[in-house]
Amino acid sequence: MTHSQIDLLCLGEPLGEFNATRAESGAFQFGQGGDTSNCAVAAARQGLSVGYVGALGDDMAGRSVRALWRREGVDDSHVATHPSAPTGLYFVDHGPSGHVFSYLRAGSAASLYGPGDLPLGLIGAARIVQASGISQAISASACDAVFTAFETARAAGVLTAYDTNLRLKLWPLARARAIIHAACAMADIVLPGLDDATQLTGLSEPDAIVDVYLGLGARVVALTLGHEGSLVATPVRRERFRPIKVDAIDATGAGDCYDGAFLAEYLRTGDAFAAGAYANVAAALSTQGYGAVAPVPRRADVEARMAAEARGI
């Protein structure tokens, strides 16, 4: 894949996933996760050319992530293999209040990644560069890599997109807020979730939250509201998208699916509200199976459901 062909370049930490299925106590389904990797796969399934930047361990989990990317058409040629540091892992349990995550990621290959490892030419040739709060929370060097990637992208006229994805097990709220909001100030498209944004801003009203991120300079804010759908806003317009009804099994990665679908449709149409309507449906469909990746829908599935919704089916 040449530099000129990359629509979306994602930066962060891919992970191996062990998902505890409800069907059998003690049974885990192995898969792949990591928020920006999930976004990359979701975007590829909507038809984008996608690349990934980061590092994996020389282990089973790392090889499984690369195999996933190859199947999905995500370019991994700029993902390093660390000779000794492992690929991070996480476990998903399903409790009364939803999914619960546990992580084994300290000292992971991705956490050792830094600004000097970035492929600056590739970043400058992408159409969108995407990262997240987790991309920055895993280490100081990884944090700086995101800032450098965004600086490089903006200097080249490349769009930047950022998901706030707050994980307080990785860093304290005050530091998270300062760094996440500094990154949001460098982002053209900000993709917060309501729970994260409530903690980061101290606000709970969606319109007020959106105002904060527009105030930081975003062209587009797409705020996911869980079971309440989503809200998309620009400085001159905003629109609320109602949730669609699905038989939800596992919401792992639904926000990441939203990101990938939103960015894909935004690049296709140039319309943030068309992207919001599309991503709202894609994210809902992604909750109908276990794991972050397996249930992510392809474009034909999303368009079929959108057509059915439009007909009132």
C-alpha cells in the first residue's frame, strides 16, 4: 500500500482479548481488541483504506492481531515487532451493569513506542490520523507520539480525529483531563462518549458537553450517548440521533465501531450528519455478538438496516 492510498491511519495499542461468554461459566472467547485497532477494522469494513502505527510483541497475541489486520485489509507495515516486550491483553466479564474490563498491559510493546518511531511521511499522506486517550495513557512516550503525530498531520493539512476514551486505571483524572483536552484542541473531529465526557468536563448535559469540545476548536463533535443514541454538532448545527432497536449481547468496542464508521462515512460524504446517522446504526449492530471485532458490521449490513429503518420496518 503506497502512502497516497491511506484514507485513515490509526495510532495506539492493539490488544489480545479474552471475552467471558455468558453461555458457559469459565469459558473465554479469544479475539483481538484495542480501541484504535477496533476503529481501524471498523473503517476497513466500511470500505476505507486503513493503516496502523504502533508496536506489538513477538507472541501469539501479536501474531493474531496481525492476522486479523491482514484479513481485514489493514496495512501493518509500519507496526514494529518488539523482541522482548509483550502484546497487551485484556479480559471482558459481563455483569449486571454491563461489561467489566481487566487489563494486563504494563510494559507492553505499544507502551514503549515513542515519537522517534513515527513514520512521518505516512502521517503526512493520510486523509485522517486517529488516536485516543488510551493511546496516550499507556506511557509518556506513547503520549508524546500522539502529540507529534497530530502536529505532523496538521502541518500537512491532514485531518485529525480523537476519541477521549478515558481509563482511570491508567492515569489520574487531573492528568488525563489535561492531556486529553490538549489533544482535543489539536483535533478536527472529537469523538467523546458521555460517561467519559461527564468525568472530563464535570458536565452531564449533552449539549453543554458538546459546547466544551467545540470551544476547544473542533470542527465536528460526535458524542455517543449509549442507549440514548448520539449527538453530532458543528459550530453552526447539531442533530440528535435516536437509538435503533437491536438484541444487544455485548457492547465491547461499540464506541470504537462508531468511530470507524463515522470517519469512513465522513470521508465518503463530507457530511458530519450523514456520518452520524450511519455510525449510529453501525455501532448498534456491533453489539449483537461477543467481542470487539467479530460483530462489527460491513457497509452492506449498515445500509440494509438504514433502509429498513427508513421504511419503518
